[in-house]
Amino acid sequence: MLLLPLFAMQFTTEVSWDGLDFAVFGGMLIFAGAAVEFVVWAGGSRLVRLFGAGAVVIAFVAIWATLAIDAI
């Protein structure tokens, strides 16, 4: 996933990431992956693990979309 913006930057000017953008996105991926692993490890039933992992994914996408439009 981290290479997709780099690949897109080769073909269009609409994607223009710098080093900080890649670092933030990489940190977000690491944090989200660790959070999903924790939810799966600490969750009780299958349903709790599923909803916990879903909540992490939804939060990741919401933060990514917010950062993408420079709202913060």
C-alpha cells in the first residue's frame, strides 16, 4: 500500500507526496496493524474480534481521508 502513491506520482501530477507524507502513512500502517493484532489477541469471541478489527479499519480510513483533504 505504501508504494501505490509512489507509483501514482510517476504518471500524474495530482499525487504529490513528500517524505513526511510517506512517513506518516507508514506510521499509520504500523499502528493500525499493531492495533488489529492486539484486538485479535485480546478479543474474546469471534464477533468481538471482528468488530474490533472493523473499528480499527474504519478509524484508519477516516484518519487517512481527513489527512488527504488537509483538514487537519
